[in-house]
Amino acid sequence: MPAQQVNSPPPPSATGFSTLHPDIVEAHILPRLDGPSLASAACCTTTLRRHSGQDNLWSNICHSTWPSTAASPQVSQLISAFPNGGPRTFFSHAFPLLTDQSCHGHSSLIPPPPELLSAVDIKYHDNLIFTKLHETSTDGGWFRSSPFRIDLLEPKDVVPTAVKYLAGDESAAEILDSMTLSWILIDPIGRRAANISSHKPVAVQRHWLTGELQVRFASILATAGHGHVQAGIVVTCGGSESGEMQVREVKLEIEDVDGIQLNGKDSMVILEGALAGKKGTGKNRVREGRRRYREFEKTKRERRERKLRTEGALDMLCLASGVSIVLAFWCYFLCR
């Protein structure tokens, strides 16, 4: 009896991704990806790695993710001049959350940059409501000795938006979920960058006097000399007469765990560490940023309560000493 013939399945037709024409991949597929997706695609195959490493792809991604980086041709050229990849390197510096180790071990190795560029973008429901490129000179004596603060708006400047301003309690929860902010510090001399924002707000509160909403973004950084510090960004929002939301203040400050604002000299050492240090992976950056902020605020509250208890104990000791002196005086006076 002849052996039964087993028909092998026909070879699969060549219809995979690798058969697509390179022009289709470069012109119609890869430009539709965002930065993290493009970075993931580069890890799949050698072909995709070659196609996804083109500077124009990453330059377009940087400009679409952070419109402030396209505000000046000089900044675009600066981003293209970043070492080991140009705009792709810039994206890897600016996208992830800073790590706790970002500020260690750089204060004496590299001098702080004489100038900082701040590329700031604020979005609400993914719609851009504020963008600015700001230059800060850091080599003056007044800057070093004064409290560190970068203001993007003058005191009476107001930026209107097309967003309806909610005056009730639901406005804080809405902004907490819907507003995003990116604050990228760029060292134009050393070709380095770091995003010091938590991406989404860590806290929203209403000002007790004006009723304006103060939206806080923060990065908690570990330092060698000051322990943990907070690089805090506050966006103040109010309502116009027509009911639209206005951006009235955007500022950056750095304070330690005791709530003391650092001066320019100490702040630049910390920011130098952030620029030169390691960056995170970019995963869970919103949740991680809020967790670090809660821990920082808890430590700050505990230190304040401990200080109040210590001061209270000292006050009681001084009061007891005073009473003892008065009693001793009266006893001496009565016994004469």
C-alpha cells in the first residue's frame, strides 16, 4: 500500500511590512508616529532603524511636540547640532522625567552655562494655549545672589485663550486632568537639555484673595548639598469678562525641603546637574511625578511640625525658667 502523501502548505506570500517600498515607509508611515512610537519602531528591525534615524523625522517630531522649539531658526539649528543624533538626541533629553540621580556629582566638574534657554509650551485638551522661548542670562552677580526665579510674563501681561474659564470647584479637577506643560531648559553652549516639568499638574489650588487658579507643576530632584529640592512651575489662570480663561503668570522657582527659595548660584548648580545627569525612560512620568511631589510635601510638612514642636518645647523651657527666677526672687524678698 503506497504511503499517504502529505501535502505541505504553500509558502506564505510576501506581504509583510518588509516588502513595502522604502519611500512609502519614509513618507507615509514613519511621519505619522510620535516620538516614543518612532523610538520603539527603531528597535524592531535594522531597516526600520535606518529609516527612523533621519534628522528630518525627529526635527518634525520635536517641533510638533514642543512648538516653542520652532520659534527661532537659531534654536532649530542648535537642536540639529546636538551631539550623537541631533534632534533625536534632543528628544531623548527633553521627553523623559528627570531621575533622582540627575543632580549628583556635577557641581565641580562642569561650570554652569552662562545662558539658559527656556522652551515652554502649555496645552489644554491637547490644544496649545501658551508657547514661548525665553532667554536667561546667568553670569551676573545680581542673578547669583538673588532668589532664583524665571518669569515668562510681565506683571500686567495677560495671554488670552479660547478655553472657557470654570469658576466653580470643578475647574480644579478639570485642569488637573486636562492641562499639560513642558519646560525644557537648553544649554546652548554645552548642547544639553532637560525637561523640568511633571508634564501634568501635581496640584491645583485657588488663591485665597484673588480667586485665581494656581496650577503647579514640579520636579523633585536629589542634590548633594540641599537634600531634595523642588523645581516648581506655577501657572496662574484667571477669567476674562467674556468668560474665557487667561494665562496671567508662568514662573519657575527652586526651593528646598524647608520651603526656602534658593538663590541663583545654588540653583544653577542643581540645574547643571539636571542637564548633565541621567534621564528616565519616559514611562509613567505623570504618576511618578505626582508621587515624588506628595513625598516631598509630606517630608516638608513633617519637618515643619517637628520644628514647631521644638520651638514649643524651647518656649516652655524659657517660660519655666522665667517663672523659676521670679519665684526665687520673691522667696528671697519675703525671707529678708
